[in-house]
Amino acid sequence: MELTRPEPLMGSPELKLVNPSQYRFEHLVTQMKWRLQEGRGEAVYQIGVEDNGLLVGLAEEEMRASLKTLHRMAEKVGADITVLREREVDYDSDTPRKITEVLVRKVPDNQQFLDLRVAVLGNVDSGKSTLLGVLTQGELDNGRGRARLNLFRHLHEIQSGRTSSISFEILGFNSKGEVVNYSDSRTAEEICESSSKMITFIDLAGHHKYLHTTIFGLTSYCPDCALLLVSANTGIAGTTREHLGLALALKVPFFIVVSKVDLCAKTTVERTVRQLERVLKQPGCHKVPMLVTSEDDAVTAAQQFAQSPNVTPIFTLSSVSGESLDLLKVFLNILPPLTNSKEQEELMQQLTEFQVDEIYTVPEVGTVVGGTLSSGICREGDQLVVGPTDDGCFLELRVCSIQRNRSACRVLRAGQAATLALGDFDRALLRKGMVMVSPEMNPTICSVFEAEIVLLFHATTFRRGFQVTVHVGNVRQTAVVEKIHAKDKLRTGEKAVVRFRFLKHPEYLKVGAKLLFREGVTKGIGHVTDVQAITAEAQANMGF
């Protein structure tokens, strides 16, 4: 059923939810349904606030009656409610008056859970994997890295204590806002079943050596937001500025966590926070830092972060002592989806397009690909085509089964990440950077494309013939600069339209896609402005 926006509720808050008439109650329920649909399953109600934002507050008796009505409304739509915070207001009255903020949460009927993807960035040894270990396992660290051992994927990572690959960790919240993680010896499937909201952490590498992996994680996994971890005792060091720059360049909203506060004096923590605030306020960033020191701050931070991408909450915590860890959990629980339902609806109307980011072979299942559905809907049994191969072709295949967060799922919707089983499809024909699309799409591929770029940093001059590694979504390949329009060369900070040619094989690109390129210290960002589609005859002539 298509819900139309209800008329705004007029009148004082006492009339809003205290003993409403049947007609009024139905109107309120319709409004709640609309708000939940708009917020993709979540809505925050402020009881005791006028429609114009005036903080009036309610007396205790009226507040109780209002909350009772809200409970009835939530029951009617099948939602759960959690009181986030209460505060007293100064109003011309003898009796104390309060405002209550309530979180209403309902998993949409067509989904298993609400999903939020958070990329984890930060310098090497800032404690990224340790923090995720503590959040997802439910046990504090011993100060020597015990919490992160469960997260490592390779032997050399366990030996060095450094992440080199991209790993995914999950943290669930049930409809009452309680944490659901591995602490109760649950499996991933049980966490998914018990949760109404899932936070998927994408643990990226901090070491400069693995920067290409970090960029791939940010461009291809389409995170909703990023968590930038900074160690309190070292401050902004190493790749921190680089990761901050990547988040800004790709327009990924981010919040900051200052870790290891148990290792240093309060003055050192304050110095690190001041240093961060200075960097965030610089002309290149234009962010508004917001230090979170209480639960009240965490609730406000989550609401403001969703409304304005410029607000950057800063948390100070310890993975060893557990100090302020609860504030981060409150923030993650309340943080609403950052894309609205209308955008997702529009993407779902388009033809199916799935980006291939990972390829596995699973015993008794066959070939499995992991990635993100960027548009359309994908169901079990769908016939799709995958490509482009090295010779520029697209091959037919069938989706045998779908899994999201390690539990079976029949339908995948635009914006969701999942793994798709392809049965006995030959794994050797697949590579990262391919797309699986609907056969009706008639996908175009290119070897030559143009992009409007800004050169962020280059030691000398950037000219024709220069080779760079180009990242566009899940595509990562070396390309050569064929032409710089209206200029012979580029210097740091200059803008231009540049023509690139892929060196190895053609790729599937779309006009408007964000682009990031690098080579050593050279870095640049931009967007694709034109693709020179390759026809079947051209492929044969060029030897693709």
C-alpha cells in the first residue's frame, strides 16, 4: 500500500497523545507507518515538543498517558519502542515538566533486518581490529591484542598483529536496542535471527603497504559511513590523514573514535582531541566536531550526524577498561540509515546490477561471489550475465542461492551486500571488478574513458603517457593518460578533463561514477564524464 504523507499534527503536545479519539488514534497510526517507511524502519518521537519546535514538556501524568498511547500505536503497526532519554524543561509552570525521546523500530515486512555498513579506518596499530573484537565478541581486551585474534584471516596477520585483508564483522541490536553479539556463544545465523538492526563493520587495513586494499574497501563496498580510529597516545599520525582524505574525497560521512585512553594521561587525550578538532575545522574539511561525553550527547550526535554530513562526533574510549564503550553502542543503535526510502525505491525500479568484489569456491556449493547489489532486485533462480571477460564478452549464469550476513535470503534489494552461489560456474572465468547484470540491460564496456579530475598531489608534473592505478567502484586497473584536454600538463591542485585508457582489458563503467587514482605519492579524484563504448566489431579488431 502506498502511504501518503499525513497532515502535520497541530495543537499542543498534551492533545497529541493523551487519550486520543478513535479517529485521532487512526490518524496517529497512519503517521507512524509513514514515518517508519521514510526512516526505513526507524523513527524518533519527541513527546512534549510543539510542531514548531517549542519545548513545552508534559506533566508526569500526561507523559505516562502519552507513552501508553505510543505503546498502543506501536503494537498496532507491529513495532517496538525504547525510551532514549528524558529531560526536564523550564516552562512557566509550578509542576515539573519533561520531554521524552522515544525510538520506534520495526523491521520492514520485506526485510530480515535493518542494515548499516560501517568502514573502519585509521593508522596501523591504532586498535581497529581490537575495538571490533571487543564490540562483536562482547569481551574486553587484555591489553595485548587477545580481542582481535578472532578477526584475522591469515597466519601472517596473527603473527604480525596487522590486518592486510578486508574482513567483515557483525554487531546486532534487537528491537529493544539491546546488543546482540557472539558473547552468548551465538552463531552468525543466530545473531541475524535475534537482531532487528545489523551493523556490518568493514575492517580495513591501516598499514600504508595495504593502501590499495583500503581504497578498494571504500570504493567497492559502498559503506554508509566510516569510523576513523585515532590512538590517543600518538594522535594524527601515519595514514590517518590519508584515510581522512579518502573519506572526504569519496564523500563518505565519518565519525571519530579516540582509542587507548587507558594508556595515557587525561591531558594527552585532550591534546589529541584538540588536534582533531583543529584538522576538522580546516578549510579542506569544513566539519563541525562534536565531543561525546554522555549518553545524552550520544543520542544527539546520532540524530545530528544523520541530518547533516558536516557533523563529526568524536568518542574517547578504551578497549581494555571498557571506558565510554557504551556511548559508542548507544550511538550505533540509534544511528538511522543514511539513505532515504525514496532513493532505494528508485534504485529498485532499475535493472539488476551486482558488483563482484570477492570470489570463493565453497565445498558442496561451488563458485560463490560476494559484493553489493547497486540497482534492481535479485532473486534465487534469476538468469543474469557476468562480464566483461578479458575479450569483452558477457557470459550467462544462474543465481542458485543468496546469503546475507551468513544467513539464507530469497530476495536481494538495491544497496544490500550479499554472497551469491553460482553452482558449477567456472571460477577461472571470474575476477574482481566484474558486474552481473540483467540480460535486458545490454551492458556497454569501454577501454577508453574521460574523467574530470583534480590532482591532489604530484611531485612533478602530470602529463600524457603517465600510468596510474584507477579505482572506480569495484574496478581497479592500471590506466595510461592519453590526453589532457586544453593543457599539456597538470600540477598539484589543478583541474582538467583527462582521457584514460585501460592497459589490460575493457571494463564496465558508468558516466558520473566517482573515480580515484594513485601511483606512488601521486593522487587524484574526480568523476567519469564520458565512456567510449566498444562495439562487437571493434572488440574483434582490437584483439579483446
